Amino acid sequence: MSEPINPDPVREWRFDHVPVYVSNGLIGLRFEAAPLRGVATVNGFVGPDPREEVESMLPVPYPLAGDVVVDGTPISSAPAGALLREQRYDFTRGEVRTALTFATGGVRANVDILTVCNKVFPTIAMQEVTVRVDAGCELELTAGVDASGPLGIPFLAELGSGGRYGSADGVLGWRGPGEMSSCAIAWATELAGAEGCTPEFRHTVTGNTATAYRVTAQPGRAYRLRQLSSVVTDAFHWEPHLHAVRMLDDARQRGFDALLAEHSERWAQLWRGRIELTGAPSRWQALTDAAFFYLHTSVHRASPSHTSPFGMAYWPDYHYYRGHVMWDIETFAVPALLLSQPDAARGLLGYRRSRLGGARSNAEAQGYAGAQFPWESGPRTGQEATPMGGEAPGTEHHVSADVALAFAQYVHATGDDEFARGAAWPVLAEVARWVASRVRRTGRGYEIQRVQGVAETGAPVDNNAFVNMSAAMALREAAALAAALGFRANDVWTRIADGLVLPRNSDGAIVNHDDYRPDERMGDTPEAAAGLFPAGYPVDPETERRTLSAAVGNVDGYLGSPMLSALAGVYAARLGERDRALELYERGFAEFVQQPHSVVTEYSPSVYPDKPRAGPFIANIGGFLTGCLYGLTGMTLREGDPAGWCGRPVTMPQGWDGVHVKRLWVRGRPATLTAVHGEDRARLDLA
């Protein structure tokens, strides 16, 4: 297998570039040309949104802040873009390397920076700053924490090693607004190249706490400052400052080099699940590799609060959905993780299981039984956190089924009986109870009235196809799991699933909702097709053909919108329209990818030039990867022998020969997936 394809290095920073994103799924860092200052988030740290008041993910003090001072002039005083020599992502190793050049007073300093959020030790962020000068000068290197940007107040600021916090250079405890959560950052540094240099510890009025080293620098010598920062929220420990120090001590004992090697090895293992597009142009493989990286860097089994539509990414130019947990992740991202990083998928689902009580309360408040998961779930509480003024909490009623189906898929993928009993069954049973209380029995069968589906028009409809198809699948999965576990399911679940109304047109195609018109507002959203894939609702071949044909024929005006655009190519491929499939992949995914760094944005800039270029947008990323892994290969997770998961002919977009994955995890065993265009079915070979 060839190495993953990295983005081209950046040698000029422009104001319209999407900021660099470094994360391990627990900690998220964003910066532009210089990683010595930026914006940070940590999973589980929340507070009230300053404008909307709702529970939101908030930035925390930047844990890898630093500066380089040459003869009294700090590098931070210069525009970062003017300093950039080169910035390079290494997707293979999960790291970013930045090279800066700073000239002042006749001295030229080359500054090389390595930035990592450790994938093995998730509370640890790491940075190495190496400086070389071309003339003798007074050089000062600093590393610490910058608290000047985020909202909140410190509850602790301790500096100096050898004190009550052991070998830490410093500890900053931080309490967010509203006192909804707190976090702490403990850091330690080491300087190589100037032995015997004594550190100074500083706390400035601007919110910086730092360790500083002063040396008389000589040309031709490398001065290397390494920093380990441990970031812990009270979601992990009620005394985050003490636990941050404990984690830092452990990290220091392991050592910087060992931590970096373990991190790289973890990424090497993840890349064994790389999705290879055989025969496709290298450009498409590069886009696939970037999508794989951004998804897997945004999740971790240790994350206490799921992940947001943008992973752990945040930047002050956009709301980033306030870090809320939404249906996008279960529907588009979890399937792509189930077979490549199943422990992370379990962590995401663990959030939903632990917030089941909030979903029950949400259902009760609206007069329903069971569990109704919120439209926008608060990262910490799991309660509804949608800002005021929207109809979605009362009408976007496919979320619970989306969550339930993700639990069912996890059970099929892993065969984890303990999870099935302790996590999946409680969620599936409560969602089934909710669906049973939400439907209305009429002369047509069972209806779900006054809902919105994927097309968020603001106007509720009756019998949205995606809502009803997802609900039917959730009911069937609940009944099947009950039988597998020896429980008794409510007989009405199957009756409702079989009797849910699916609106059709005169040609027999399933359409988006009752009284649907293709020319209505957002009528080009392929909602009915999404009920077939990824929701998995089974229909006869002719109904599938007619439904997909109607969707593909009407989708052009939708392309450029988030979520389902990435799946449009699958629908055309399943119709055997290879040229159309490639076109839809181009417009539905490739045009969302922004350079540098191959970041997938929420909206296609070519279609929506006035929308913020916010990324990485996990729904689009996950939709593309899920489409490649399941949609094009015809693989469907289900109970029974995995050998039967692949059961439909393989059709690829024009110019693609197939899909190959060297290692997937299936029921705890490694497996290889091979799908070749034109063959009757793909092959899933278990070791």
C-alpha cells in the first residue's frame, strides 16, 4: 500500500485560508501561519453562548503559546504571514510542521515548529520549537499558556517547578462563564542546546503564563525548546488542576520522543484502514486521504462529550454550531468509523447512552413516550441547546431514529454482546417507544405528521420519506435486537414499521413527503434517496431505480449544500450512470475541498461564495467516506455472517476501478474489503 497523500506545503499565507487544525479528538488547536498563538478547545468544556445563552463549547486558554525574541524584538510583533517559510501537514504521522524566518537588527532566525495533539495520550499537546540564527545575538525562547482570548477567569495560576505541583513549570486553572465547567492546563518545558540555562517563570497582565529561557546564541547552533501541556476538564476529574499535573508527570516520565513515536505508530495503525480508490486519478485519492485524516483526527474514545459537526475545530469567524452534538455524526461519520476506529465510534455512542435521561425528558416535555434525542444536544448535559427562534426542536424528528440506527450498526459491526445489552438495547427500546407514541394511525396506515426532514424549509410536512424510512428501520432493529437478546419486543413495533406511509409519485418512486412537488423550495434535496442509503430502507429493485432516478434527475440545484451532496454520486453509480456519478462526486464533494490543507467546508464556495468557509465539516467528510465504503461497494452491516454483507453489483464512477481497504475490524477480527467495478458483489475477507 502506498503512503497517504499529504497536501502540498504552504509557502504563502493568505487571509482567506482556512486555519490549520490539529486535534486528537479531545484537544483541538487552530492557528494560521504561526502555531505559537491560536485558538484552543477541549472536549467537555462548555459555557453559555455569549449571544444565544445556550450551552456551547467554548474556547480555552491556548496550551502551546510561545514566543521567540531576538535582541529584544519578539517574533509575535511581526505579522505571522510575513514570517512563513513553509507549513506542511503530515497526515501519515498526524502532525504539522511550520518553518518561519524572522529577521531583525541584522540577525536572521530560522524557526522550525512541530505541533502535535497526541493520539495515544489524549490529554497531552506537544510542541517543539527549534531556532537557528546566522549571527550572535541575545535569544529568548518562551513556552506556556495564553489566556488572553477566551471568556472565563482563572481560579489558579501557579508558576515555578519544585513547588506543590511537582515538576510542572506551571498550572493554570480556568473557569468558564456561568461556571458550567472548568479546566486546567499544566505544562513543562526543556531546552536543549544551551545547557545550564536557568528558566524564568512569568505571569503577565495580558493573561500569558510562560517559562522563558535566555541564551547568548551563536550562529550554526540549534536551540530546541520542547513543551508538553496537559489539558484536563472537570468532565474527567472534579479537581482538573491536580489531574492535569498527574497526567503531565506521566507524560514526562514517558518522554517527548517516546510519546511522539507512540503517536506516530497509532496513526500508522489507523492508516491500515485507508480507503484506496483503485484506478482513480491521484487527485481523488488525495481527497479521500484528507477526508480520512480529518475524520479520524476529530474523534477519540476518551472524549466525554461526543464531537461536533466540525470536530474540535473552532475559529471566531463562525458559530461552528456552538459545538453542539447533532444527527450528522451518527448518520454520516459513525458508519465510516465502525470498521476502522471502532473504539472511537463506541465513545461517540457512549455519549448518547449516558444522556438517555435527557432524551426521555425531552420526549416527556412534548407529550411522547420513550426517548426523543435533541435536535442540537448540549455537549455536557445532552439537553436541547438549539438557539431560540427555530422550529427544528419541535419538528426535526428523525434524530432519534438516526441515533438508534447507529447503535444497531455498532452491534452488527462488532458483535459486542455487552454493548448490545447495556447500551444498544436501552437506546433502541426507548426510541421504538417514542416512535410508537409519535405515529398516528389513519386509514392510510401509520403516519408521522408535522415533521421536517433533511430539507430544513421551516415548513413542517406530513410523512417525510427520510423520517418514516429511518423510523421504520429503527423499529425493525429494535425488534430484531430484542429477539437476539432473548427479550420480548412490543408487537406493535413491527406493525408500525410495515405500515408507515411512504409517499409515492405516479411513477411509483418514493418522494420526499406528502403533496411533494419537485419545484418546491428545497424540493431538490434527495431525501427519499437518503432513506434508501444511508438509512438502509429495503425496497424492490424497480422502486429503488425509480426513486434514485428521480433524485439524480433533480439534484443539480441542491449540490453545494451540506450533507447529502456528498452522497449524490452513490445514487448515480447505483443506477449504472458512471459519467453522471463522477460529475456528482466532483460537484457534491470535490468542490467543497479548500486549499491549502485540503479542508472540507460546510458549503461549496463555488455555489455559495458568500457563506463562511468553515471546516472541516464532518458530515460532508463522513458522507463521502461512508459512500465510498458502503455505498459504492454495496456493503450493508447486518446481523448474521459478515460474508453476506456484500450483496449487490459493484458500479464505480467513471475512471475508478474499485475500492480496496487493507484492514477493517469486523467482529473483532481484521478483514480486507475489495470491490471491483463490474463484479456481482464485493468481497469481505476475514483473517
